[in-house]
Amino acid sequence: MASSLPAFDDAPSVESVSSAVSWSAIIAGAVSAAALTVVLMFLGSGLGLTMVSPWGNQGAGVTTFAVSAAIWMIVIQWLSSALGGYMTGRLRTKWVGVHTDETFFRDTAHGLLAWALATLIVVCMATSSLTSVVGTGVKAASTVASGAAMGASAGAASSASSTGETTGNNGMSCFVDSLFRPTDPTRLAAPGAEGDAAAAAQASRILIASAAAGEMSPADRTYLGQLVAARTGLSEADATARVNTVLAQVNEAKTKAQEAADTARKAGIAFALMAALSLVIGAFIASAAAALGGRLRDE
């Protein structure tokens, strides 16, 4: 007696031969977003340069400039991602026989891919002249915030690398000049230029070493006072007072340079965090815009 066997449906499932990814629409949306990003970045660079000034106490500081730039990056991502995502959604091929949820997922994925491709295009372009254009404002703002303190710090490093001669243009030279400014101007014409140069170089090295260490040793302070008294004709008490005044000026310049560096560091942190946030916002906007464009495309 033959037993009846259950019938099995061995027919394979039918799968579409076409890809679910419309690269042509993704590329079109990415190019549109990248182009708008470049335009807005140049616009933001021009507006940013109007915020800084080479004159003291004018223009925005480093923190204000960095926060403004970060906010502008969010605006750039918002607008360019919306354009790129919408273009991708509207230009993609209409899917027939696809569930609504699957269509929504594909549209959002297409928007995300368009945003990612546009970001890579802009990053590649940023390695060229675009970096220097955008970075000009940041460099200018840092220079304004640093001011003379940064110049004094750079001058100290330049003096430290010299072999005994002082230059009249570095920041430490002004302090050395104040040390050896004689009470009688006729002393400037006295012979012994080599001795003056050696004394100035020695005082420069003492000041630089003390600025790096954060304080001047009592021995160096006494010796420097005696050196100033011998070269300028001041009494030892007056020479010591002049040394203390110059040391205070050096410490103040060093403090200003450190404050400017710390301000720039904090501004850089804020800018980096806001830039990362703007990219996340851009990815979300691109996905949502692509879903909207795809829905309008199918209607």
C-alpha cells in the first residue's frame, strides 16, 4: 500500500534583478550638496573675515569667531544636506512592488549615502586651496587675540637660539634695551660696542632662562642688577629696581601668551565638537529629505 507523501513547493523565490541602490541618484544628490557646501563655505569665510581686525580691541575674539564658525557649519550642513537628500529622493528610479516600509528605508539609506559621498568630496577639496581660505580667518583671530604677548614669546625663542648677538626686532630686545638705557644719553656714543653686545646677550640669556623656569634665582638677580648698574651708571638699588620692573613685564607677557594659547585651545575644542555635531545633523537631514523626495516622487 503506497503512502501519500506531502507536496512541497520547490519553486524558488523570485528576486528582482535590479539593484536596490540607485547610484546615479546618489551621485547627483552628492554633487549638488557638495557644490552648495563650497558656495556656503566661501560665503562664510568672507563673513568671518569681517569679524576680525588687525587693530587691537576691535573685532571678535577667538572664542566668538570659533563658535560663529561652528554655527555656520551647522547651517551649511542643514542646507546642503537637505538639497542633496531631496535631489536623491526625487531622482531615484521608482520601485514597483516594494512594500512601503522598505521604500522608506531605501530612501533614507539613499539620503545617507548621498550625504556620505558629498562629505568625502568636500574633505578631498578641503586639502587644497579651500583650507587656506577658510583658515585665514581663524589665523587672523588668533593673531589678534595673542597680540604682543605672542610676539614676545617668539622673540624669546629667537634670542635663545642666537650665539651671543641680539636682534633689534625680537620681543626680548625691548626688555634688554630698557635694562641698559643709560641715565646720560652720551653713554650711548661711548666706545666699547662689543662689550655692550656681550652684556646685552648675557642679560638676554638670563631673562630667557628665568622666563622658562618661572622665576629668577637670587644669584642671577644680584648679578643682573650689578651688570645693569655697571653699564648704565645707576646705583645698585636703582638697577635692582629696574631689573624687578623688567622681570614683571616679562612675566606679564608670558602670562598673556599662555592665556591666549589656552583660549585658542578651548576655541578649538568647541569648534571640533560643533563640527562633529553639524555632520550628525547633516546626515539626519539628508536622510529625511531623501525620504520626503522619494514619497513625492512616487505620488
